[in-house]
Amino acid sequence: MALDPELLFKALLGAGVKGIAGVPCSILNHLILEAEASTEVDYVAASVEGEAVSAAAGMWLAGGLGAALMQNSGLGNAVNPLASLSIPYEIPVLLIVSWRGEPGAKDAVHHYPMGEATPGLFDLFGVPTTVLREDTDLDAAVQGAVEYMHKERKPAALIVPRGVFGKGAKAEERPAPVLATRSPRGSESTHFASPGLPSRTEVLTAWLQHFPEALAVSTTGYMSREVASLERVDRHFPMQGSMGFAPAIALGLCRTLPDRSVHVLDGDGALIMRMGSLATIGAVAPKNLIHVVVDNGTYASTGGQLTVSPQVDFAGVALACGYRSAAVCQGASSLDEAFRWAASESGEGPILLHISVDEREASGLERPDLTPAEIASAFRTALTEKA
Ligand SMILES: Cc1ncc(C[n+]2csc(CCOP(=O)(O)OP(=O)(O)O)c2C)c(N)n1
């Protein structure tokens, strides 16, 4: 007899899963409908599978427990945050992955290569898997995976083959998308301008003065090194790895801690890599998110190669995606005014502040002394103690 997706959903709730972020697969449709309809779990429709893993990681960092749901076709999109965030930072994330193209089972031809590779991919990264079959005890499977995750502080995966789930009760209940309410807001950003651009150091120094108590996630590369060198506090998460997914981690924090103001310190290269996060954040619209983009027009951390950011109006894109307000700051002596604006808008987010900087770099930025796992632990403790 087929498994009931509602029972899997209940097993997830019973094991303490508080949030799910995912990209759909038809095999997981009923589980998603359960999650969307439930008030007991927070469901985030992610733009890409790596964003789902990163948002679920953010949920754990904020003291909760998150699951990332995806089709195995999207495993490739999830590998980077799995390999460079969840595993090295020891952030448990429950992966719920459908299994298209399972060897020996009938499926569309384009699913077979990934279907064959799927168990091996998890093995490569040392992620234990449980394949759900029709006779699986769902409570035991989910509990087992979650206990392992808590004990080992590692991700674990539930693999869902085609056909094991019957039709759930919620299939007809999803509300229709409300396309008629869309309104383009691309031209409403605020501008702060003055001669001469600041350096990243000047931006971060001003940011620390304006937001001395902020919780923050900073992006891969020099940004995280520089924040940590200016002020190393546990409520900053100087992320390395998972390039482009600092906003997704912050989204997970925002959903779990809706009363805390959460800042993202992003780079132009990183944001361009994962622009879909603007759409996800715009739709979820966390009021407590402040997204600061420090734009030097380059990938400074890898030697200063040019990005395509001069063509990109990040504030306009953010507004068009549903951010509540956005501003552009071009000028060293406009920084204070821009951060005062951000402070005045905080609580009415998501907001984005796009700051142009020149290419001056601080010298001798060291990597943090702590291991990634120690940084993640300290961050989680700082957030949960004060929440
Ligand atoms: C997925 C991935 N691709 C590439 C890299 C290498 N990398 C690390 S930092 C970085 C540049 C980031 O550029 P940006 O976000 O503009 O910040 P900046 O270095 O200019 O401060 C790159 C390409 C990486 N770590 N991960």
C-alpha cells in the first residue's frame, strides 16, 4: 500500500522540523501542499535548491531545525552549500530528495544519469540516506535521521522514490496565484550622492557605528574576513563558502527569529550569482531583513576580475521583486545619511541598500582563528541566548 504523505509531514513535525524550504518535484507535491497549508511549519518556496539548503541552515543557526526539499535533478544545484556550508560548518539540514530515474524503475530518459548517480553522490559527501519504501515506518525513519543530525551535527537525507506516496488529502486546496496584484516598483529607490567613493573598510566601519548590535551574515571572501577583522563578535556570521547564499541564510534566520533585525552584507559578484534570492526574499517579505550590497564592480577576493555589476540596478531589481524599499548610495560623505535611512526603514523590510565602493583593499586580512563549526556554534548560541 502506498505511503500517506500526511504521515511523513506529521513525522517531520514530531521530529522537530520547524521550517521547510524547497523546490518542487511532482513526487513531493503532496508534502509541499501539506507544508504550505500548515501553520505549524514555515514553508519557503526557494528559487534554487542551494537556496533551500542555505535557508534551512539559517533556520538551524537561529535555534530551529530546517529541511530542504528537492528533486534529485536539483542535487547539483545544492552541492555547493552542502559541501561548503552544511558539512564544514556542521549545520544539520534534513534533505528530502525525490528519486527520479531510479535504476530499474520506469521514468523519463533524461532522469536516468542523475537517478543512477544519486546514492553515490550522497556517499561521496558522507551523507547517510534512508530510502522510503511502502513498508517504511515513517516516524522511525525521520526520527532516526534527525537523531543522527543532532548527534553528529551533519546533514542526513530521506530519499523518496517514485510511486511510494499515494494522493494526499490536500491536493485540491492550494490557493490560486494572485498575479493581478503585481505592480512594478522599479523606479522608486532613494538616492544618496556625494563626490568620491568610500572603501569597503569605510562602509563597514560606518555600518558598525550605526548598527552596533546587529545580527549579520556576511558574504564569501574579503567581506567576511574584513568584518571579522574590524569586530569579531559571535552575533556576526562571517560566512565563507556557499557563495551567493548569505541572503538565503539570513532569510532562514528572519523566519525563525521574526523579532530580531537581521543584516546581510553582500557583494556584487555574490548577489549576481544568486539573484533569485531577491525574488524569494521579496515574496516572503521578512520585515526584519536589511540587505546591504557593497559593490566594487569586481570579484575582489579572487584578484579583482570585473563583474557585470555596472549594468545592474540592484535597488531597482529588489523593488521589482517585492522589497519594501531600496536605496543607492554613491559617495563617501553620504554613507551616514544612507545608514540613517536604513535604520529608519528597519522593521519595515525587506530593504536593500546598494553602496558603491572603490577598489581600495585593507591589507593583511587574516582568516578567522575559529573553525567553521566553532563559528556556527557560537553564532547559534548568541542568537538563541538573547532571543
Ligand atoms: C561557488 C563559488 N564560485 C566561486 C568562488 C570563488 N570566489 C570566492 S570569493 C569570490 C568573489 C566574490 O565577489 P564579490 O561578491 O563581488 O565580493 P568581493 O570579493 O568583490 O568583495 C569568488 C569568485 C567560490 N568561493 N564559490
